[in-house]
Amino acid sequence: MYQKDEIPSHRVDSYVKSRHTRVILVLVAICCLSIGAAVGAIVSGIGAKAEDDRLTIRNSVTTADALSVTFARVARDVEPSVAHIKVFESEALSREGAGSGVIVNAAGFILTNAHVVRRANKIRVKLWDGSETEAKILGIDLQTDLAVIKIETSKGLPVARMGDSDKLNVGDWVLAIGSPFGLEQTVTAGIISAKDRVTEAGATPFQQFLQTDAAINPGNSGGPLVNLAGEVIGINTQIATNTGAYNGIGFALPSATAVEVYNQLISDGRVRRGFLGINPQEITPQIARLNKIPDGQGVLVRELTSASSPASLAGMQSGDVITSINGQKVKNVRELIRRIAGLPVGSIANIEYVRAAERRTANVKLEERKEEGEERREDRFPSDPRIPRRTPEKPNETPGVVPKDGRRVKSGLGLNVRTLTPELAKNLGLEGARGAFVTSVEPGSIADENAMTADDLIVEINNRSVANQEDFLKGTRDLKSGDDVVIKVLRKERGPLRRSWIISFTMP
């Protein structure tokens, strides 16, 4: 037995050698592993770099954008109801045109623009499935540029739903669908940029557009503008452009207008509109102040279209200012025309108006408004009375028209006037008229700046009748800087006919 600390020397040497050997083997193994790992990393890096330089297709899982999904759904739902319209205007000259339309009734009724089909000798409609069929015109309304055509087919037709354009807000998303440049079933997106927009492209009083930045180009005319519920809220009609193509501003007739016109066209073949029998004029601040209209809103009755017009028979006169129709305020000429036109022919319109600062009412039985080109002109905007005209020959330069007393009166307005005598009235075709006749206008005067001219017959100043030069002097002698002046004249426009004009300004 060995004691605790007693180990033979030969066994100690053997133990030390064995331990040393194991340490060396472990170090060698670690070194080999490290070298192997380094080599592997280098080889792997070279392979990875080569792979990174190549293009690969990733199969990433994505979440669809909600707006994109909505656009796709609306396009899918509405496209089948959008038609491509081919128009043949002259077979001899092979003149063709194209536009768009939207099917609004399963019986084959298609709503489009009047300018797309109005000159057509032959119309062919290409449907979403590629089939083609001929169409006939059921009705055209030039005042709104809308038309209804019809196709005959035995198969079921997809029909678009009409939405409420009055509920649209500026900024709402919309899609335009049609055939721009003949590219059928084209869908573009944008927003409502403005409402109740009036354009200068030959627009009538019955056209107040929805403005949009959805791309609209030639060929889109007559196609639908739809909301994100897939409802038609407009018929694409015009663009504002310097190039003839899309410039970011397009115009669609609101569905409220389209539905009203469509219903009349399919029932009567035309649109019947109420007629008041006046030629209107926008009021000015001077006219509003003279008639004590605080909000400055209303429409001036420049003249009556005839002594037997509805307004005349109800007791209205030139110079009256219409402020409301059936209890609804009237702000301007366009609104008045649309409001009256929207009332049934033969109905009674309650008109509130102001005459010489006194408020009055009249119940007017509306007649039917005639189309443009006929005698009545209520739908047309009057020319500007401030546009200078050619100064006619002065009466004193024409034999037989010098007044008996020969007197001429000059005013602070820069006008030279004389009493309209019977001889002068006869020569001018104004038998029975009374007033102060303008013989000349001083260049640069306030009257000249407001386009008054020689040959005007002044019949009223600031709601006071003018029968002669004395009345004219009474109405103008005390005028001072800042005073409002409203003058009614009879002015020759074309031929011997004279029309009422009302001119207003403030004394400098």
C-alpha cells in the first residue's frame, strides 16, 4: 500500500508524457477545423455572389391595396355595359366618327352625347363581347348635348346603374370608361375636381358640368363617369385642351341632368322646357343698391320678349329684378334659365321680384320654350352692352331730322342729347316712343367708358322715366362722385329693331 503522497517516479514520467501528447492532438484537431471552416466560407461566398448576380422571381405573399381592389371591381362590373359607337356620316365620302355610350336599359336603350350621333346616316354599336349591331336614334337634345339611341338584340344586355350626382363631393374618386382614340374598354381614374362648372366651349345654360382629372380623350364622349359604387354619375362630354387631347381637365354632364333628359327623350322624343318670356341680364352692384337688394343676388329683366309673353301677361316689366322662383332664391342668369326650364310647360311659377326697390310677386303661367334658331331667345346669353359699337350717322347729318328748336343739351356724363321729337321718331322708326336721344358721346367720358353711343335713346335714369331732355337733366345735374347711375336705353342691334339695354356705373 502506498501512502497518499507516495507515487513512484517512473509512473510520474509516463503520466506527464501521455498528457502532453493529448494536448498536442487536441490543438492539431482545432487547427484543422478552423482551416476547414475558412475554406468552406470562401467557397460559399463565391457561390453566393454568383447567385446574387442572377435575377430570380420571388413568391412573396402580398396584401392587395383596398383602392386597387375597388377600381378593379368597378371596372369589371361596369365595362360590360359600355358600348363603342361607330358613326357613318357620309357613305359617299366614307366619313366616319366614333364615340362611346352606356347601356341604361335592358331593352337596348343607350345614353350618349348628341354630338356623337347627330350627323349620322348610319350607326353601329359594338358591345363588350365583340358583337356589333345597328342602332337608331330615339331622341336628341342639343341644349344638353345628350342623345338616346336603341339597338335590337335577343340576348340579355348588361345594364349600368345610375347614381346621384348631387351627392358627389369634390375629391371623390371616379373612373371614366370608354373608347378614347378607338381603344375600346379603356378605364382611367381620377377625382371630382369641381362641380357646377360652366365652360366656354359653346356651353348652353343647361350645361353645368362635373370637372374631373380622369383622362378623357376624343372617343370618350358619351361614355360613363362612375363612382366607386359602380354607379354612373356623369356622361363624359368635353375636355379643356390646347392640343386636342387630354390635358388634365375633363367635363361630364351630371347624372341628374342625364336622367331628366333621358326620361323625356324616350317618352316624347324631345325635351319640353318652361318659358318665362324675358331676356335676362346679370345684375350689377349699382342695380342691387338702387333696388335695395342687400345680398346683391337676382336677375335683371332686361326686356320682355313680346307684349304677349308669359311674364308680360303677368304684369312684369323691363327693369324688374327677379329674386326667387317658387320660394327658391335665384342667383344668376344661368340658374334662372335652368330653374324655369325645369318646370312643366303650363305650370304656374310664383315669381318674386323687385321694382324700383319695391318687392312684388307674380304668378306666371309658363309656355313651352322653343329651340334655338326660333323666335324666342330666353335660352341665349345676351351680348355685352359694354362692347363698343360703330357710331351711326348723327341725326343732324341726315336731312329732315333736325329738331324744330335745334337745341342740344350736354351733361356731366359726356353725353349730348336732345328731345326725341315726332319727326325724329318717325325717321328712326320709333313712333310712339319718348326719351332723350343721344347725338354724340365725348371720347374718354364716363359714358364712353361704359359703351354708350350716339343713337341710343335714353328712356329711364335711376328708376325715373325720361320723356325729354329736361327729364334727362333733372336726373343727372346733381350727380356727384360715388353716385350710382343706372340708365335704360333703347339700342339698335340689327336692322331697325331696337332692344332694351340697362347700363350701370358709378360716378368717378
